[in-house]
Amino acid sequence: MSASKPIPIPVSRKFNDFRFHGVPLLIFALSIFMIIHLWGHTGGPGMIQGRVIGDNADVRAPDHGEIEALFVTNHQNVSQGEVVALLRTLQPNQALAALKVLEAEVELARIAPNIGLIQEQQSQFFDWYELRQDLLRTRIETTTLQIRRDQAKRELDRADRLMDEGVLAIDTWERAMAQFKELDEALTATLELSEQLEGFVNQSKPGLPTESGPGEILQAHLRHQELRLEELRTRIAPLPLLAPVSGQVATPPKPVGSFVTQGDILLEIRSGEATHIEAYVRAPVVEIPEAGQLIEVSRRSEPGIHRTARILSVGSSVRPLPAPLQSPLRPTGDERGLPLLVSLPEDVRLLPGEAVDLRPLRKQPPDSSL
């Protein structure tokens, strides 16, 4: 009696059996492997991850004021010392009020009771003193017109923008233009008068009074008023804000016309050059690294290549991890770790913001140095 031959199983049946039984097992095994891999590299306790830190800096307001002009935009490259914005620390209404007070003091000095005595004794000095008072009053008027002209210019710029958007009547724009032209012409004429008076003062300057008395008092008083005017004009001028480092503007700057307080951040500049690595040992910390210990650094783009760096300092307490280092397996975002300050490897250029993996070296080479 001959043995029966096995019935051949069709290939399609084998494929169906593999699809319904083998594929789920393969997917399950791959899922377990990926979970273990992710947990070991991004979420496991004791793992060290870090990010490369560049020479970043913030441009902050040194005082309360209003942003008058911006010369940079987001993602624009800037150089160290470049003017990025203008900040007006003294509001126009405050400046005008201070100028009115100074103008009243000048007028009070003009009609002082000691004037008659000086006019009788030293008429030449008194004429020159009056000329200096006229020059001071003209400078005050010039500063006042400058403030009003700048206000009219900002109003005209605003009217231009609204005209481009089609939401402003033409007669309103014409009034703004006429007011600006009027103030601009008045300022030009006052500046010319101020230059002429300054020339007269310099040409007709007499000798100082030989005896102490009202002449010296008025001389000192006038000098005090001139210094106050110069101080006020310095405060009126917008304050230039400089870029503290070379790099790229990383955040959209505050818009022109925004009011800021002292210490407010106007914009952030990120340098393209890395300075160090900020790393974290995930909690619970099994083994605390030591300052001076060598550590291997791996880029995410080159996982198999390890480069040597050195731990510069170790934090004293566990802190929350920065958002870029939070594990995707823990959506709560409450991960903590021990911070480390790590030097840069010498044989590779790391970019600021780049994420890296680190592993302390157990055995230190006897003569290794960075």
C-alpha cells in the first residue's frame, strides 16, 4: 500500500495565513522594540540629553518709553553694535511742559530787580546778557517746534497709511500735510534766527564783571538755564538701542508706537555660534556625574559617531526639563532632570538649538585633554 501524498497548500492560502497571523505578531514585536528604543533614548531614567546653546541676547528697554522706530525685522541678520531701534523716553507733552517752565524762568530772570543796577554800571555786559537771553529763548522755541513738528510728522505718516487703506478722507490728509509744512517752515526760520543770534553772542562777548555782584549772579543763573535746556534736549532725543551680539533676530519685534517699561524685551537675537551644551540627567538620577568628567556627545543626525567633551559644572538641584527635551511618551510635560553644563567637542561644529545625546565615560584616559 503506497503512502498518500500531502495535499499541496496554495500560495495564496499561505499568504493569507501569514497576513492574518504573522503580520500582527511582527507588528507587535516591532512596537515593543520601538517602545523600548524610545524609552531608552528619550524617556528612560538616567538618560542624558542636551541642546546646544548659542550666544543669545535680548534687546531690553533701558527705561520707560515709546518705540519710535525699528530698523530690523524677524529673521534679519544684525551685527554687534548695530542700531536696531529708537526709544523715546520722554513723551512730547512732558517735554513741552518742561519747556514752558524753563521759558517762564528765563522771563523771570529778564525782569529781575537787579537789572537796573547792572544797566547803570555795566551796560555793555547787560546788552550781551540780554542777547544771550534772546538766544536761549530762541533755542527753547526751536526745541518746542521740533517736538510739535515730530508730532505732526507722525500724524502725517498715520494719515498716509490710512489713505493707502482707503479709510481716510482727502481733506483730513490735506490738513495733516498743511500742519506739518507750517511747522516745518517755522522750525527752519527759527533755526536760522538761532544761528544768527549765536553769531552775535560770540562776536560781542565782553569781559566778565571784575567785581562780584548781581552781574555774576545773573551770569550763573543764565548758565544754569542753558544747561537745563541742553539736558532737556538730550532727553527729548530718541535713545538708540544697539544689538549686543551678532546674529539673527529670532522673535518678531514689538511694533512701532508700543509703550514699554524698563526691562521689557523688544526683540531676541540668536547667534549662529554655539558656546556650550545644556544637558539634563533625567530623574530619577541613578548616578550623579562630576565636574571635569569626560562625556560622549552624539548628534541625532550621526547616531553612531561619538565625540568627547567635558562636564564643566553640575547643577545643585533637579529642575523641569525645557520643552524641546520633554519626552513624547509623557504628555504631562512634568519631566525633571539634573542640569549639566558641558563643553563643545572640538572636532565638530554644532548649531545652536540642536539636540544631542550624551553618555558619561566610566574610565578616564590617563592623559586625555580637550
